[in-house]
Amino acid sequence: MNIHERYISRCIELAKNGFGTTYPNPMVGSVIVCDDKIIGEGWHRKSGEAHAEVNAINAVKDKSLLAKSTIYVSLEPCSHFGKTPPCSDLIIENKIPKVVIGTIDPNSQVCGNGIKKLKEAGIEVEVGFLEKECSELNKRFFTFHNKKRPYIILKWAESKDGFIAPTDKEKKEPIWISNEFSRQLVHKWRSEEQAILIGTNTVLDDNPKLNTRDWNGNNPVRIILDRTGKVDDGYFVKDNSVKTIFISEMENLPSHENIIYENAIFDTCLAEKICSILVKHSIQSVIIEGGKKTLDTFINAGLWNEARVFIGDKIFHNGVKAPRLNGKYVEKKIKNDQLLTFYNHD
């Protein structure tokens, strides 16, 4: 690992502090080095707040050192006015002579423009250090801008004999297949993704809250597939506690407060239509916790990036068969549960 890679690696470490809190912005870290010594560090904490480069510059006590420093940043500095001014302008204003960048920003508003602006100002720019790692850090952001769809994570729990639900249920509440540690992990995952999606039957059968009550983090936007409007006001997903988007075939349904209705025909292209609706709402990542029908909608369309599958130690003997995925997976144990993670390299 050369010196540039070492400092970009530190930028990546810093950027991870913003995991789950920067949407719709990417996670970015920045380090300022003078005479082989770090004199300032920063990362982007939240959309609307200062970017990583701003925080790193502000952390430098002796600003006179900036004129002979190198600023490292995991993602190309922005060049446009958004909720904050362009970071490339700030670098120019502070007369920082050299910028080292992990990877180019895929957002069409930036995408090379930040680098161009810096070079035109006479600043030395080097690009392409730990590019794979920098892209992986922001795989949700890159998927959204490059593929025009959210990063999609499928998640379900299945019994030891391959069922995601028994045939009969006495109450409208979940039947837990996974253990309490796995369930807490799921709530952590929810806090890391921008949205969560389920289908009608999951709402009617389980009446879930879809929040992060077992983890300290942001509640995701709720996406509910409700083809014929079966979900009434008595269910938790209509409690107005968080933005909730209902996707339905029913037209002209009025949106109000945190309840938003979007129209779509539930045909063989449903997965693509859902992705388009989520892009319209600037949703970069979604975790899908629906039943078999909802999960298969995305599996059959090939529209998924990860699948996280818990296998508990319960035996159901009959019920709803779990979806099936082929290919390699990573396996780990969470107490008595197995967790298999599949990756779809489409």
C-alpha cells in the first residue's frame, strides 16, 4: 500500500461514520496532510450539513499550513450548489495545492466537473486510489446513479425445513423463526437502509411496525404494495409516524400527511415499476422483507443485489415455501441461527 492509498484508506474509515445518516448524499471522508503529518480530518455526517472536505479544513488549527498541504478525499469533491456550497470552490479558496481522490462521483451533477474545476484553478489532482474500495463504500449511491434504481437487499427467515410461514396462524403478529440476536441485527440493518418494502399479505398477517425499535437509528421509509387497497387505517403502517408510500393499482387515491399513494399496474414488470417509483422519491436503498410473492417478484426480475437469509431451528412441516436462490453465499452463525448472504453480480 503506497502513501496515497494509506491516506485514502483512512478517508474510507472516516466516511463509514456516516453510514445510514447521509442519504441521499454519499458517505465521504477527507484527510489533510502536511509534511507527512495529518493536520485535519472530517467526514460527512448528514445531508444538509457540512461535507467531509469542509469538516477536514475546519479541523486544521493553523490555516496557513493549507497552502502547502495535500487534501485526500474518498469521492470527487462536489462542484455544484446543493444544500451546501461546492467543496471544490472551498479547496480553491484555501489555496490547497494538491488533491488526491479515491474515485470519481457518478452523480451527473458532478462526474468529473469537480476535478475539471480544480485543475483549471491550477491545482494538482490525482485520481484512482483504492477505487474498488471507495465504490464498495458507496455501493448504494453508485447503484442509484449508474443503474437508475435503488440498491436492493432481500431478507427473510426460514425454518429448518424450508418454510417462511406455517399454514395456519391464530393471531395477526409475526411468528418468530430467528432468535432475538438475529432480530436485533435486522433492526440495525433497517437503520442503515433508506427504505423497507413489504406486500399486502405481510401487513394483513403480521401488522408490522417496520421500525428500528431494537436499535438506535433512523426508521426507514415504508413501502407497502397494496394492489387493491386492503390495508385500512387500523394497521401500524398507517400511523403517520414515518413517510409511507403505498403502491396500488387503484387510481386517484389522495395522499395526506406521511401517507403517499403511487399508482402501478401489477404485471410482470412490477419490479421495474417499483424501482422507478423509488427513484422518483430519491430512495437509494431498500430492504425487502415481504412474503414469498413479493420476494419472488424481485428474484424473477433479477433485480436484487444481496439476499440475507436466516435459517432458524424451528420445524414447520408445512406452510409457505421459502424462495430459492442458487450460487455461492457467505455463511455465519448467530447463536443457533444460520445467516446466509447471497450476492447478485448482475
